[in-house]
Amino acid sequence: MKTIKTSKARCRDCYKCIRHCPVKAIGLKDGQAWVSEEKCVFCGQCIKACPQNAKSTVSQVDIFHRMLEEGHQITVSIAPSYLATSYYDTPWQLIAGLYRIGVTRVEETAVAAERVAACYAQQLKQPGRQTVISSCCPVIVDLIEKYYPDLLECLPGIASPMAVHARQIKQSAGPEMKVVFVGPCYAKKAEAFKEEDGIDCVLTFQEVTDYLTTRGISCHTLEDRFPDAMTSHARLFPLHQGILHTAGWEPTLRREMITISGMDECMETLDALREGTIRPRFVEALACKGGCIGGPALGGNEKIPARRERLMYWAESVQPKASGDDRSWSIDARRRHRAAPLKLPVPTERELAEILAQTGKYSPEDETNCGGCGYSSCREKAIAVYQGLAEVEMCIPYMKNKAESFSNVIVDTSVNGIIVADADLRIQKYNPTAARLFRMPAHGAEGRKLEEYLDPVDFQTVFASQKLSVVMRSYPQWGLYTRQVIYPLPKYNVVIGIISDLTDEEAQKQKFASMKREAFERASKVIHEQMRIAQEIAGLLGESTSETKATLLELMEIMEGESQ
């Protein structure tokens, strides 16, 4: 079952989810993050960490809605951390909202937590029992099964309160009763699918709140209603030392009893257990900092202390009334834990060296271990590359140097002069072509006023207007004629001038224009001369024609006279 999904449209290639994933179960391909279900322990840290909200859990709200629409009998098993949620004025308004949409029963999962705590107490009474690690948190169970299989025997084989409660509901109400668990944990979705304890649907507090809103139900206007099955004894189960409290042990610091929360602390403790540096009788391990009240889907922006205070307040202020529930708790609370060690390929030292060399790391001194890619070391990231979970290009220092190198090559070899100036019109960067055009030193002009080398008026105009400017500018003192494209970069408060040397082109244009003028003058002179010659010829032809006419007329007169 796929529990966590990534929106490709929102994922921005920032590596933050990789940095926050305690087991590095996030892969990256073509700049898009994806979750490796094989490696994932479903702690939800990637969902909480993603600044673009590109990660989310696969919702089962549609399943819940369909059950309501089809008129099924539904019992909601609500995690005890509901007392800590701040979505409502009182936690009982949430219960009222669930009844309003048609839920048959609401029961606190804490009623099963009592049974689970009793199972732990019974195991710890056994003489010679080795270290027991609590198995209530599905993240911890997955973590041990996948990453610490050698500690599998420390898991007690006890199911979680969610699973035990679902079994009890199905046994007493019949298989036709639908069981919906509501809690602050994404991993419960994966647990329900994997263990198949009769849980028909798992929702988070956030999903329930959103669903009630879509149904037009404002819980703030509802009168308080209480669950059908409640307990006061196990209401502190989701807190630090909650199992110890529920089992009847005093929550005091003892060497043989360890309570840990948060993935970092849990993994450090498991490492110590594996190494044999600690040997406690019992380890209460909770993946979320502060316990289940730190669950990623509890909702609200309160810090852990505020959530703890809220849960304690409601746990103490409202004592449950007898529910009349006489159901037997002779339910099977056992769970079979299965080792599922990862079988990922491991590179040889030679293969690892080849991968590291692709990002310019040829020796340990070259390994920056900056963590920018999301991995704690360059070697860890190289192993992920070998396993297909990372890309070579994720190395930020390498890509930065590569981009700067490309940029420097392009700028330094450009036939155009390039000058970058700040708001005070001081030179921030320039290339060799600009130095040649404006008689600037090859190095050392950075920080000097632009006016020392060229008229800064065009740069000043662009700063004032923040608009692109294209101007033709001549510098007679150097026999230079240029086209200047100047554009602003508001984000960095600088302007960049790209200056093209058009001196030779302008000279060619002037030469061509001179040749055109000379040709025009010659053509005009030829035309004028030809017109003059034509006029002279016309004049001569006119005189000749007149004389011819006179002669012919005279001849005609003579001929007429003879005929008479």
C-alpha cells in the first residue's frame, strides 16, 4: 500500500525532505522526489518538512464517506491524543461532529491501551527477560524490522492499542461493524493495511476536520458529547512514559526503564542496544517527539508543551461516566513481528570512488560533507547514487562551482563587454573585453566608480526606471562606437551592461555611405552632361531641319513655276 505520495507539480528540488528523513527513504530522479516504500518507516517527517506541501498521505476519506452513504454501522476508535487537538473549543465537540455525520459509536482507543499496558507488565515480571522495546508505535516497529533486525527479539509480540481495540470491537459487535481509527499518525494507515486486524479505514485528525467542514458541520456550534466507551486510567498513554503510567509504574528515572521520543533519540538508543552499551529492562520508544501528541497529523500549530498541557487539562477535568460496557477483554493481544532487512546493493570502494570523482572528489579532503544534498556525508550520498536513490547533480557545492565555471568561461570569452554595477554605480564585475574597450585594468577595478571609465548616465537611468535600455553610444576619445544593452536585476540590486563594439561596423557604414554619395554625385554629373549633349544635338538637329525645310520649299516653288 502506498502511504505517502509526492506532487510533481509542487516538488521544487530543494532536498528538504531528504534532510529530514531519518532513514533516507526519499529518492530523487530528474529533480523529482519520490518515497521508497521499501525503506520508508512512515514517520511523516517529509510531509511536515516540505515547504511546498508537495508531500501528502494517501487519503481514505472516500472509503469513510462511502461507508456513511451506504448506511453501514460504524464504530470510531479515537486515539487518546484527541484531547490535545486545538481544532475545537473542547475535544467533545469533535465527538459531537462524528455523531452528527452518522457514526454509530465512538470509543476511546485508550480502553484497549489498558489491556496492552497490562500485557507489558506481565512480560516484564518474567524472570530473566531480556530488554523489551515497546511495539505500540508502528514507526518503531518498522524501524526495527527493517533497520535493526538483530533487535527483533526485543519486540514483545504485543499488538498496538489500535489493533487490539479493533479486534475487540469486531468480536463484540460482529464482523459487519465497520471500524474507523482516527489519530495523529500516518503510519497507522500502513499498520492497518499490513496487519489486517479488522480496521476498515484510518483517518487523521486533519482529515476528519476537513471532512466535517466539507459536510457543512461547524463543530464549534455543537454541544459536547462524550464517547460511548471512555477511560481515565489510560488517557496519558500518548505522552512520554504513558505506557509506564498506565501499567502502574511510577514515572521516575530508573536505569532499567528508558523512555525515548523522536526519531534521532530512538535511533541513538537502538544503536546503543545493538552495541551492548546499555541493557535496560524496558524501552518505551515513540517516534514522534513528545509522544503521540507530537504526531504529524494532530493539527494545529501549538508546541509540544502546549499540547501536553491541553491533554492533561481535559484528562483531569472530565471524568468518564460508567458506560455500561461489560465486554470481555479476553482478546488476543499478540502480534507477530517479522524481520524485513533491506536488500539494497552496496558499492565497492572502487565504484564509490568513481561516483565521488564525478563531483570532483578525488580524496577525503575533497569531501565537504556539507549536507546540502540532504545526506550527512558525501559518501552516504554516493551510496544513494549507486542505489538509484540520488543523482550526481544533487551536490550543491559541485554544481555551484560548475555553474560558476561555465558562467566565467562564457563571460570571460564573450566578444561583448560586460559590466555589472551596483546601486552606487560601483563596478561589481567586468570581463576582459570591457577592460579592453574602456582602458580598464585587467584586475582591480571592482569597487571603483563606473564614471572613472565611462559615462554612467545610461546605467543610472536603468536603475531609476528598472526597465531595459538599448542605446547607441560613441566615445570619440577612444574612437569607439557601441551599442549598450543595459538591464536591471532587482533581486540583486544591480544592473548589467552588455556592450557591443560597433566601431568597425560603423566605419564600414560610413565608408559605404561615402561611396554612395560619390556614386550619386558621379551619376548626377553624367546625367547632366548627357542632358547637355542631348540639348546641343537637338539644337543642331533643329537648325538642320529648318534649313532642309527652307530648301525643300524653295525647290517646290521653282518646280511649280516651271510647270506653268
